[in-house]
Amino acid sequence: MLFTTGIFWIFFIFVYIFLFFNLKVTKSIKIQNCILLISSYLFYGYWDWRFLGLIFLVSTQTFLSGIIIKNFSNHKKLILISSLSINLSILFYFKYANFFVNEFISIFKLNNNFLLENIILPVGISFYIFQSFTYVLDVYNKKIKPERNLINYFTFIAFFPQLVAGPIERASSLLPQFKNLQDINLVALLEGIKIIIVGLFLKVFIADNISNGVDDIFRNYQNYTSGTLILGALAFSIQIYCDFSGYSLIAIGIAKTIGFSLMKNFDLPYMSTSLQEFWRRWHISLSSFFRDYLYIPLGGNKTSPNKIIRNTLITFFASGLWHGANWTFIIWGVLHGLIIVLEKKIRLKINKFFHWIITFCAVTFLWILFRSETLNGFFQYISLLFSTKIQFPESGRQIFIYGFIF
């Protein structure tokens, strides 16, 4: 069930009515959260009901882990490792098993009879597993107390506005909101609708409108001139921003209408004047997750220069791998890390405008790698981009318009 489908909005109207009735009549926090939990499971089960068991398993084991960490502090590290291992194993199996098995078979030229081609990737699995990470790690680090209310915690993990595409909310931020009866009023409704309209504009009018052209260029890049390939890269930069930020805004707006606050996930990232700044503005919930739960625990900036480089590259390797099981994503992440390392080493004394130009060009160039299905496809795309005639088609003029706006 997608935010851009009619069935979702019918579903949401009923959820809103039930929550409003509870607020005005029964005034029960427990009923409020039961409505949200049932609604969230219906929302997720609409895609494939079989994976409800998976989100239930993740919720159960992390809920119990938080309580055990608190009550058995002498063994809390073992419990933490066990809980994270279970979640990582689930994520690895569904998201990466095919990739690593295929690579193993390719390297050693083995018989491919045991390929795991029937594994279906559950929608939103990376988001709700990372969200459960924040809970267990924050309980372990004594940033929050373990949640004792099962319904509250299960609703936090499965909360439907941000279940399938984020933002990845911290337990310390979202979980306490389920302990209160949220006010549903006209002001919140109108504010939420405004955010939803902007999100739908970005997602449906911009991203979906240019997606067919982007797909055609990247699928048939051999048939196009350099100018069209440049337009393809620029168009994809616009598409991925509008698609992802638009969907995030819809999620934030939906939550706002029912009284919940979700974090801002994008902050004009293409206005950045460095890649470091870009990652502070792009997919903020994911960037801050890797910063707080991987980069800083590795030592962050408070260590030797060589270890800072190591920490940066490990973090961006993990970020690339998170985005998908493909060498293109992994190398895309590592290259971002390498450029950030160079930015720290080399300070160009040029106008801020040129810093922006360089950053935008670097980000757009790396989006080509992100969008390419294979490394070979990426190398062929950029070789044609730099070796053929620069001639922009008339049909590409709208891309310049979108680019000027965003």
C-alpha cells in the first residue's frame, strides 16, 4: 500500500476517524495505540501478509532484549550482541544472501544450482530493523529506559507513516509519543495536509513525471549523445531527490495530522558546498544513524588521522551496502567517503559558488554509478558521456527547468 494510491487514502480516512473518535469519546491511550498498531499491521500486511511474522519477531526480540539488558546488567553486552546479531542475520538473509552467494559462485566458478533466487525482499526491512537498533543500543547506553508496554513498543516499530521509507526515528524521540493521547485538531490537520501536498507534488508531479525518461536514457545509453547522457544524470539527480524527499514529506505530514512529530529528513541537500555538508542535509535520519551508532563508536574524529580515514571509509562502506546488494552501491558509498577524506585534507581557496558547483557535479556524477545496474554499465555510460558530441535534445528542456527549481 503506497501513499500515492487511492486505497491508502481510503484506509487513512478510516484510521483518522477511529483516532478522532477515541480522542473525543473514550480518551484512551491504550485504544489509540491499539488502533495504530492494528492499522500499521494492516498497512504492512496489504503488501504481503507473510512478512508480518518477521516484523513481529524483530519487535519481540528487541522488546525482550531491552528489558533483559536492564535487569541483567552483568550480561548486558552479551544480550546486546545477541540482539544485534539476530537483526543483522535477518537483514543479511533477505537483503544480501543472493548477492554474496552469486559473487561466491562467480569467483570460484561453481555450479549455480543452489542460487537463492526465490528470496523476496520485505518492504521497509532496513528501516524498521535500524529503528529497532536505536532502541536496543540506547537502552544499553542508558540513554533511555526499556519500554515495559508491549503495545507501545510494537506500535513504535511498525508505525505506518514511516514504516516503509523512513525517516528512521530514534526510540528516544518517537517512542515517548505513544505514551500520550495525541491531540487531533484542525490546526494539525491543515499543517499536515500542507506538508502532504508538497510531498505529493515532489513525488508524483516531478519524480514520477521524469522517471520514464530517466529509465529510457539509462537503459539505452549506447544510443544517445553526450548531451542526452548529461541530461539523464541531471534528471536522475532531480528524480531521486524528489522521490525520496517527497515520500518522506508525505510520511511527516500524515503523522502530523494525527498528532505525531517525525524528524526532518531532507534539508535542501543540493545547496551544499561540500560533500560533508551534503550528508548532513541528505537522508538526515540515516546519516545521523551511521554517525551516532557507527562512526562515533569507532572513534569518530577523536583519534589519529589514519583512524579517522578508516572510520570514514567504514561508515560510507556501510552506507553504500545499506542502499542495496550491488557493487555499484558499495563503491558509490566508498567514493563518497574518499572524497570527504580529501575535503578534510585539501582546502580549496575558491569562491563559495564554485564549491557548490564542484559539490553538485560530484554528487551528480556519483548518482550515475548509483543508478547503473552494473559497474560495466557505469564505465560505458561515462565513456560515452565524455567521448560523444554534446547536443541537448529539445525534449530535455524541462529537465533544466526542474533543475533550476530544485
